[in-house]
Amino acid sequence: MRHVDLDRAGAALPEGWETRAAAALAEVATAPPDKRSAAINKYRTVWRELAPVLSQLSHSKCWYCEARENRSDKAIDHFRPKAKPVEADDTHPGYWWRAFDWKNFRYSCTFCNSRRVNVEDGTGGGKHDHFPLLIEDARAFDESGIDGENPTLLDPIKPGDTTLLYFNEEGRVESRISKTIHAIHWLRANTSIELYHLNHKEIVEDRISLFNSIKSLVGLGKICFDNWQAGNAAAEASYNFVVGRLTALLQEQAEFSTAARDMVRGFRDDRHPWIDGIL
């Protein structure tokens, strides 16, 4: 998960979009509670219209897992669900008043957004209508109560939230903070890993492939750096090539760039004094 500056979307809204969104919300607001979901979905093209805008903010990567998945329909996730949250009691109407609020939209791949179970290992994931709170009694029933909520899920538009996940060399993501140090940060990280399906088998395999590439590049970089330092001028070009490749993997636009940074950082030691310069 990498921080996304959502405010940039506000300056890139299509002409007339806010008017269309306001009209859709006005109709939804007058719909009977049992008809509200149908009324919202009637205007789903309103939020789908923003897919290109939100995609551009993350270089076409899912905001939750950083995958650039061509097979995905790249859904627009409502961070606060437009339908009743799974965790809420039956009296909650869902955050319908934020159904057309662009600040509530998150660009998401199918695996992070849709609830599903991996048949091979029985693990499940996908956010769907989940929106757990640290204190359920604080759940808002209208806009006035939003500031009092403390969402359990990590949010990519909050820079601090994106620092709570750690990617290991086995391709899996885990909490960067241990439970004994800060139980709430640990809980939020692990809940997000489960509900965003961040350790889905296929994406873990992709991260393992990334780690193997980084490991090979670091190994080659050590040889080239040592030879260059020993006076072999020809090794400089190869060393520059390695540094360029590793640097590219850490750039904002690179797929799984946050995982790549943790993986490269894992090679920091006295044998690789040049790694710090890349990070």
C-alpha cells in the first residue's frame, strides 16, 4: 500500500460531474429505505466515470495492493460502504449519503474489493461491504457523526496508515508493528491484510518473483561495486545498470514498489554499503 494524494482528484473531475453527482444523491435521499440500494445502483455510472481520474493518481495500480492487474475490472470501492456495513446492526442504513462523494472512492482491483475464497488454501478476503470500527458504538448514522468514527481498515489516502505494513522476502505482508508494542496498530494492519486480501496466493507469488529479481540484482551489484572499487573501470557501467534497475523498482509508478523498498532495505549491511544510496 502506497500513499495516494486524493486531493489531486478534486482538480481533475470531469466537467459537470459534481452536478450529476448532486442530482443522483438528491434522488437517493428521497427514496424509501428499502428502495435506496436500487436507487444508488441506478446511478453507478456516476462513480465509474471517475475510474480514469483515480487510476491516474496511482499509475493504474490498485490503491490497496499496488497490483496492476489487466484482468481486473478495476472497481471503484466505496471506502465507507454505500450498503449496510457487514459489522453494523440492522438499523444502520449504510453510508448512502457518501455514495457519490469522490472523497469516499478508492481505486481497487477485483481481489481487494470483492469478497471471495481461495479454493486451494481456504483463505478468504476482499473488502466488499466490510467497514469495521475500533468502537462499533461510534458508527455514524449521518455526516455529523463521521469524525467520531475510528475505522479499523488502513486507508491509502492517509500517509501514516501506509507505514504500518511490512513486506517480507517470502512475498507476504504482515504488520510492521508488533502486538506487544501497539495492539491497535497491529489489529488495524492484520484486519486490513485479511479484508483487502493482501496475501492472496497469486499476489504473493508475484512478490516472490519480485524478491528473486531484487536478490539477483543486489548480488550482481555487489560484484560490480567491489570490482569498480578495486580499480576495474569496466565494472562501473555494469554497476550503474544495476543501480538503475533497482531504483526503477522503487519508483512510485512501479508495481509493488512499497514491497520492493522493504525487500531492498533487507540487504542493507556492511557488504552492501551502496544500498543506502538507492533508498
